[in-house]
Amino acid sequence: MADWESRPAQEADVEQIAELRAVTLRPDLERLGRYDDHRARQRLRDGFMVEHTLVIEVEGEFAGCIALRPADDAYWLEHFYIDPRLQGRGIGSAVLAKQLERCDRELAVVRVNVLHGSKAQRLYERHGFTIVTETPVDIFMLRTPGLHVHH
């Protein structure tokens, strides 16, 4: 697996993250008939909360990001993107596991929504998330803290 590290996000990271979001989500959004070049980036700019976001770096280069936004009864896992050129190396799984360890220590529930047909759904299922509800576009998943079997 590639070595990775994380650092707190900065406001200066927002455009790079917005670009990564557009690139990462484009295949699924296009398949669902929902891709819009501007909106794919603007939704990140509008929802970007620097204080809850980590930037992931591989060999000192920007490689992705992950955000855990506190809500009333849970954390929302948001803006979790890995550069497609680096996907499939276990980085995303390792990054996710580290964040979920923190949630388990806090006995916190974690919620996430994924696009229908997204490969990310299998990643979340392997880490203990289960489907709560679905719309034609989104699948909403939840993970309760506690014992999770990792395969």
C-alpha cells in the first residue's frame, strides 16, 4: 500500500478538492443523468467546512480528502475522495478505518450517503455500514459504534 498521511485542510485547498470531487463523481453522476460541470464543483464550495476536513497526501502530493461533520446524533462522513489514479491501493480503506476508530472511541454513529451504483458502497459495507434508506439517486447508510468485522 502507498504510504499516506493527512493534514488539516486549509481554505486554499478548496479548489483542488472541488476539482477532485468533479473528477471522482463524474462517472456515477453521468450514469444517473445528474452530471453538471459547474454544479459538481459548486456543491463542494458551498458545503466545504475546512475545520472538519482532512487532506490526504501521498509522497507529499495532494491525493484526496475526507470530512467528518458533527451533527446532532452522529457524524456525517462527507467529501471522501481519493484521486482515481491512486484508487485500488488500499489508501481509502486505511483512511476510512482511521477515522472510524476515532468515532468508535467516541461511541459515535456515522452516517454517509453514496450515489446509486457507486463502488464506494462496497467499501462502506466492508467497514460496517448498513443501508438505512434509498432514493433513486442516493443510498443512505449508517454505522453504529462497536464491534465490526474487517475482512
